[in-house]
Amino acid sequence: MASPPVLRYSANAPPVAVLAAARIGGVALTAVPEKEWLHTAAPTLTFEGGAKLSGMASLLRFVARSAPPATGLYGTDNLDATLVDHWLDQASAVVSGGAFQGMCETIAAYLATRTHLVGHGLTVADLAVWGQLSCARQWEAVKKAPALAHLVRWLDMCTAHRVISDVAAETVAARPGAKRAATQAQKVADNGSVGGGADAGGSFDINLENASEGNVVTRFPPEPSGFLHIGHAKAALLNQYFARQYKGKLIIRFDDTNPSKERNEFVESILADCATLGLDHDVVTYTSDSFPQILEIGAKLIREGKIYIDDTPMEKMREERINRVDSAARANTVEANLVLWGDMLAGNAQGLECAARFRMDMQNDNGALRDPVAFRCNLTPHHRTGTTYKVYPTYDCACPFVDSFEGVTHALRTSEYRDREPQYVQVQAMMGLRKVHIWDYSRLNFVYTTLSKRKLQWFVDNGHADSWDDPRFPTVQGMTRRGLRIDALKEFILMQGASRNVNLMEWDKLWTLNKRIIDPVCPRHVAVADLGRVLVTLTNGPATPEVVSVPRHKKHPPAGVKATTRMSRIWLEAVDAATVVEGEEVTLMDWGNCVIRTIHRNAAATIVGIDAELHLEGSVKSTKLKLTWLPDTAELVPLRLADFDYLITKKKVEEDDNFADIVNKHSKVESLAHGDANMRTFQKGDVLQLERKGYFIVDQVFMREGTPMVLLNIPDGRAKSWGVSVSGQGKERRRAGRFDGRSRSSFGVACILNLQPATLNPQPSTLNPQLLTLNPQPSTLNSQPVTLALAHQPLRGGEAYNGCTRRCLPKRSGH
């Protein structure tokens, strides 16, 4: 019998991938660590006859081909084997250097919808790339990049593999990289992912019970009582992921068992949202399709004594369940129950007093098993069945039945339903139905946000939100109206995986992903705020207007070009005018340099005009200030710029919170501005960047003079881009705003003042943008009190807020 080949390698760089593959495949190797070898030396495999293989790729190929096919190390067919070879050839390029992050991003994008690099199981392709990343020092520096979330998730999965973690632990003394891998493996085993799951991304490797190709059916069951929100999006995409992974079936089922809250409007909006999400469903069903069967099995359970009819008032019933007291109706005879069931079906006065309850265990520590309600009467017409039925099943009754009845094999539910899982199982057993496997995953929880449809409806009903598609809402329509790209949402959801780790998440990661999508392609334009804008006269400017073409996006030629008019009179924003000094040379963006000659002020020291001289031969690299500007022309487009804050002032919302106490009444701030003439062509939903202001989406197009185009600010993932007035964060946000002449928060002075320019006296003495002090003379305002809304500290006309200079003026010595 031939002796096992000898594996020689540097003791400082053991080939963990080869050792792990050999152990998985049952391939015997004699390992010989060489202490004198440099860590850069390639491992070798020497055979009894003297033949020798060298390099990770060759060694992994040998091990995979020597292992039994059932191990799947080389895939399951010829196509898999070819793909494995491809990855083995590419793995050696995953090394630290200038191209490292780019290569990592390419692999991460490939893994966005995959659990393994090839096929549905671990292959030597995974081991090869994992081995390269585990010893790449640059990985630690780049792994937190949002674009690498799927690569992190995949790496965590490989690291947590029992054989890989064992081999890494055994070689820990010889190789620092292996020590890190072993430590990470322990963290993964303990927490589900490196870093606790929130930053690194979740895993889809959950081993669905009894799942096999072609035999998995999942369902996404929204209730048509509101629009889909981001939590629903996670549920929908997870169900789609597993249905497609196993080449199975995805059902969209409307859980329409409560006619008091459900409407066709919501059905249509949910179907539209599913299309927006790209949900590839196989069939759409309704729980109401199964009402006859559910009522029939309800009657059967009554005859079997498994359901009884209870006329106990609701409040008393709730108290009895809490105190584990049997209802007097529990002793009803089957005959008496059937009579009362007839009353319920008829919807008569007696029936309306009753509820049908499962007979389970009133003494159980799990409250969900204390005789839960199975059916209730409701005379409200149903949005599909009208007045056909007077009795409707509860979710606890209908869901287990319809899941089994429709052939669902795996019910994915958020962890908030975990206490109800025994109830779900028992209901199916009582009904004599096929068992459906349950997997619970963590629900999404965001700061300053509620995902309760009932509470979201409260915001609409009480006028704190315009509708379910309000840009401040976490609904799919609200977020997309605000400028969220669906690709960013889907990537964010997939980053979470099917983990059970519960986290209170910030919104910044989602919006950072969105910025990564829109920034490389959205056109750049210019807007100047109306409030306090200053006219600049260029003494040597063009005698007649000149029109030149400049790129809409200097790094993205497909964005096209825009026409820029250059003339001797141009507009600057108040904050820019306040930061220049006489004699200074500044750069007018997309034109060239100019020198500030004279700054004109009125009696109140307000800047009312500037004289400047073009100096186009000057170097733009030598100036500190790069200023946006607009020509003084009637072709400018009137704009209404809207920025938003959280609707809720409490970071972590509790179930018993009174929303009237924590609603943010200053969650929307608008200001007027004018944009360049090219913006007339924008359509609703177009995304653009206003230079030095941020990203915006067109919510209302420009139609005619007097009706401004409405642009909604799109968060970019930075804390300072979020709103202006969350209680307790004012100081933090004032500090975050940067006014250095190159970047500033969304709208400058106009963003802080909650007023319309039309309410101001035309005289420029009304406002001093340098001091941001309102003139104490009431006569300078048109009899309307001016409110300065900042961090819930309203100031009335005539009062000055001392902190405003720091917030609103550019940082510059001498101011």
C-alpha cells in the first residue's frame, strides 16, 4: 500500500485550506511543517515515486479529486468542476495591494444571492478564497465597507465550519492568521457572526429542516390593512430567497381575516410594492379563499370537543387568561356549543356576544396556549366576500390551517411569534393536518421608528404624516419616494440574512448603500437659496451672456452635458457672501477665479451686493473657497427644497409608548431656492445632486411660473444629513454641520428659519446673515411672528439665538 503523500509547508504559514480539505475528504496526508521556510514559500506535496506538486491551487485540486464524490469538494457535476477550477485560478490574485478592495467587492457582489461560491455546498473553491482572505492583512482594514457585507457573511460561514475551525485552532501556535481565524470561529459560534451580526451581515446557512431541491414552498402573508414597510420587505425577500434556493414555490397570500381594517386599496398597494421589490412569486392567494374549509373544520372541532363557544365579555376573558382561570363556558356541552356556533354563523345578537376558543391548557406557562380565540363575529362587509360571512377565523386559527392546506413546507416568521410556535403546532395537530416546519428570524428594529401599522395609521389620522407614502415613513413607497433605490434595499435585507440576532439598527447603513448606487451616476446641478441671496457684479464680466456646455457628472459621461450661462451679474448664497473678504481670490465653480473687490453693506451691516473682478488665469488650486453660483436670469427654475427628520423623538420605541408624547412636530423643514435652467427637464422620480447641498429626488416637476419644482432631500448615511430638530440631538447636529466654503448642511440659513421669504419685508435690513439676529423692530416684518425652529427651542421675532452664528456661518477666522 502506497504511503500518504508528504505535505511540506512553512510553519509560519500553514495551508489551512489544504489541511481542512483533506480532513473533509478523508484524504490521508503526512504534514511536515518546516520551521526554516519563509512564510512566503509555497506548500508542496511529494509522492512516493518522487513526483511533486506545488502551490495551493494544485494541492487543492489533488485533494478534491482524491476525495469521494459524495463530499462535493469538486462540486456535483462537470459544470461545477469547471467553476471550481476557475475560482482556484482566481484565488491567488486575492492578495493585499491596490486592487485588493476592488477584487473583494467583485466577489461580494457575486455572493449577493449565493451561499457558496459554487453550487449548494462547500467546495475547494470556498476553501481557496477563504484561505487567501484569512491571511490577508488588508482584510481587517476594508471588511467594514458596506459593499463587502456579503463577503463578510460568507467568510463568517466558512470560518464557523467545524472542520475549518478545528484545523485553524490546531495550527494557531504557528500562524498569527490562523489564530485570528480560530478566534473569529469562536465568535461566530457564540454570536452568529463576527461583531455580533449587525455590521458583518447575517447568514443564510440555516439548514432548513427537511428541505430538498424542488420540495420547498414558502409564503409571504401580508395583511391588507396598510402599505408594506421595510420589515415586510425583509420577510418577502427571505421567503423568495429560500424558495428559489431550493427551486421551490413562493406564495403571496393576503391574510384577510379582519374586514374592519382591510381594504382593496391596500391589496393593490401591496401588489405594487411586491412588483417594486422584484418579488418573483408563483401564485397570489387569499385566506378568504379558504373560509368555507376553515369554517367546516371549525364545526368539526366543536363536535370533537376541541373548540368551545364562550360568551364571556372580552375584558373578563382577558383577565381569566392572565390569571389562569377556566371560563365557565369551558363546561358547555357539545350540543350547547353547536347552538351558539349557529348563532355566530347567523350573526344574531347572541352570536355577537360569543367567541369560539380552542380547548388547550389554561394552566400553561405559555399564555399563547391558554385557550386562544379561534373565531369571532364581525358584521363589517369583507372587501372580497361582502356580507357572505358573519364569522371570521383569527390569525392563530387561519394561518396554521392555510399553510398546511396550500402546501407550504416552511413557515418563516419573525421571532416575536416564537411564543406562538407551540400554539401553531398544536392547532395543526388538533386539525389533523400535515406539519409545517417553522423558522423564526429576527425582525428589523430601527431607531426613532415604529413598524406597527396601527401606529403608522395614527400618524396619518392625526395629521403628522400626509399618507402612507409619506417620505418620513418606513414604508416601501415612502422610502422610494424619498429616493431609496430598490437595489440598495434588497442588498441591505440580504446583508441581514436569516439571523435570529435582534438588533436596534441605525438607518445610516441603508442610506450609505443607497448613496453608493446613486452617486456615481446622478447628474450635478446648482441651486441658490432665495433667503438672503446676494447679487455679485463682475466688473469685467461678459458684455452679453455666454452659454457654455459642461458635464452634468464629470466622472460619468453618460449623464450628458448641461448649458451654463455666464454673465456679468450672478447670484451667491448668503452664507457664501458672508464668508468672503475684500481682496480675496475665490473660485466660481465651472468657470474660474475671481477677486472680491468691494462688499456693499446696508446700515444694519447686511451684505446687499458684491463687486468682483474675473481672474480666469488664476489657479483654482490656490483658492480656499469654491463657490456655487447662478446667473441673474429669468430662466432659473423655482424650487421648494424639503428636508426631513425622524417622526419620533424617542430612540427606542416601546409598545406602551403614548405617541402623542413622542411625536416630532418639527419633522419637516422647507426652504425656497432657484436652480439652474437645465432642471426644467427633470421628471418625477429623477435623482440629482445639488452641488454642496446633497442628493435630491424630484417629487413634483416644474410646470409653470409660480409653482416651484419640489425636491426631497435624500439622506447620504452621514449623521449630519439627518433632519434638524430631534430633541436631545440639537447640540450634536449643530456641531456636525460644516460650513467651510466647500461643504455645508442642506440649506444653510434658510433651512434653519421656518418661514417663507414672502413674509419678510423686501428691505434687506430684515435679516443679518452674519449674526443671524432677527431685527427687534416688529415693523420690519409683515405682522407675522417669525419662528426659529431648532431642537424644539422656538424663538419669536426680535430674539437672537446665540448659538446660530456657529451653526449657520462658514468657519473662518475673523467671524
